[in-house]
Amino acid sequence: MAAIGGGAEGVPLMADNVWIIGAAMTKFGRYPEQDVVDLASGAALDAMTDAGATIHDMNVMAVGSQFEMFTLGQRIQKQIGQTGIACYNVSNACATGASAVRTVIMAIKAGEADMGLAIGAEQMGKAGLLGNAGQARDKKNVFEPDGRYGNVMPVEGVIGTGVMPGVFAQAGMAYAAENDGVGFEQFAKIAEKNHKHSSLNPLAQYQKIFSLDEIMGSPMQAYPNTLLMCCPTGDGAAAVVLVSEKKLKTLDPDVRKRAVKISASVMTSDPWVEEGQVQPDVNTLTRLAADQAYEESGVDPGDLDLVELHDCFATAELIHYDNLRLCEPGGAGDFIDSGAPMRDGKTPVNVSGGLISKGHPIGATGAANIYEVATHLRGEAGDRQIPDAKVGLTHVIGLGSACSVHILEKQAV
């Protein structure tokens, strides 16, 4: 039987460890004077410079973008160098950037490459609310089963919703209904934390601190998510250079000294669950990915020095405290109330500002989370640095669904 995200039972999927030797990202925001190729190319060149490498050292390249899928990687190559290497274009909803990183990891572990470049990029501008319109139909007053799911009428807003603030609002309220100590204020505290964290991150889209009252009093989008509890759309890119351990041992000592080990790389999709037939289930595949990542890496949740998780909405961050095993089962409300996920808390979460304030250019996010954790493990995060950080976790989830978890460690090689 095949393990989720792994090889056949009893057979390691791959032997050699993979390390990050270069990482870069643009400031997230809006770039009307540039296109996604410009943004991605800039991040890629910066990541290779950070690694002390060039495009001629790369054996494989993967590019993730949700909205610019048509041979984007090849268009980027025309800006950064065309060397004939394999180039993969990846789309996987909000897990797109992490999927590009994992594509390069798999190529290296399969022995097809010893160094590769992964890029996540997006240009969204002011895209507005995203989501599925709920399979609405054009036919009126015809109540006969129609379409893939046999709808007899539009279901949007009648049986759940496919609009993102509503999807994650319902997920948060379902958690609140089942567990004590979770209410409007706990969700708002998450946004308060992330906006505060972003004030120390020069690459964040927004760097403004808001009070709890301001957050709770901002325009309601889908209860309990107010406007300041929702991530913005925007533009940006991030890139990482990955290398096999065998190759790393041949590189300059200064490169080896800054290298960050990828101790786990996991991707999951939705298993069938009954409740997932009405509303997207963002919990089960995250728990599966987290559990496998902890097993693969030998890392315990208590070992984590920082976490960058998918806080597209404040409600999402709270439920993922539990899904990622950062708190006791049912204890996410107590976790935020205790201050544990603050940058000076027990398990700092989203010290970048998270998606809520750093921004969420969809294709870039997964790679940007990896950039953030790697930067802390290198001790290069400036004013937002988590002291003595050695182990970190990144998590993204794209509805549909795709979940990616990576565990990074600072180790000698």
C-alpha cells in the first residue's frame, strides 16, 4: 500500500536529503508597471544570487502560478537564461507555490537533478472575492436534476457557499460550535497578532497595526470574518534554489554554512468524508499532511521554533492550530488567548504577518512561506527574527483541495 505522499510501503521514496541554498521574494503589493514574468524573474535572479549560483547550475526548474499557467516558466527563462533544462508549470490553487518547490524536490530525490530552481508567482491586482458560484444554473423554473451534481436549483447561499470568506467562516464556526473558548474575539485576536507582526516585515503588503476593537468593528464579510480578518489580493513572487546533499558537500563553505535542510515535504489531497460533500473539508487533509511530515522528519510539534501557516482568513489560522497539532485537541481558543502564537510566545505563528497582512498572491504564497522560515533559520530575518530558530514548519492549503507541509531545519552538513 502506498503511503500518502510517499513511496511504496517499506521502500523509501528517495535517498538523498534536499537543502535550500538560495531564497528570495519580492515585496508583496500591487505592481501595475510590471507583469508576472518581471516579478518572477526578479525573484529567481535574486534567489540564484543568494545561492552563489546561476541558471547554468540548474538542472531542473518548476514555476507555480494559478492564473498564468501557459508556459510561464519558459517565458521566465527568456529573461533569466535558456539552457534547455526541464521546466514544469504547476497550478494547485493556494498550494501552487509549494507544489513547484515539491516538484523540484522530487526531481532531485529521484536523481534526475542535483540543483534546481522553484518559483511561485502571481499578479492578481484587485481581484475581489474569489470562489465557486455554487453551480448556479441559467434555467429558471425548471426543477429537474441537471449537471454533474444533479442540482435542481442554484445552491449558493442555500446549502453552504463557495465564496472564500464564507467557506472559511463556516469552518471556523463549526470548530467554535464543537469546542469551548472560541468566539468572535478569539478569531479577531489572530488578525490583531498578524497585523502587528507585519509591522516588522518590510516585504509585507501591509505594515499597519490595528487594535482589537478596530478589527472587530471593520466591515463584516462573512461572520466572524471582518474585512481586517481577510487576506488581500495582490502581486508578488518568491523563489528558492534547492540542491542535493551530495552536491551541497562540494560547494563553498559559506554556501554550506547558510544551507537549510528540508526534513519533510508532504502533499495531500481530500480523502472522502461525508461532511465534505456540502462544504470543503480543510481539516482532514491538513491533519494527514502534518502527521506524515512529523513522522518523516522525526520532529515533534513541540520542537517547532516558528510556523508559517495558511491564514487566508482569521478563522483558518485558528482551526489549523489544532490541525497542525500546535495545541491540545479542541484547544485552539486557549492557544490564542495564552499568547502562544505571538512572536515572543511558545510557538510563534505567522511572524511574517501571514496572508492576512503580508499578502496572498496565490501562486507565490507557498514559496514565500518557505522563504520566510528559511530566512529565520539562517538568522537573517532582521527585526522580526525569532532568536535561535532551528526548526520551522510551513503549511498551505488550496481548496479543491491540495495541502502541502514542509519542515525545515538548520543543521550542519
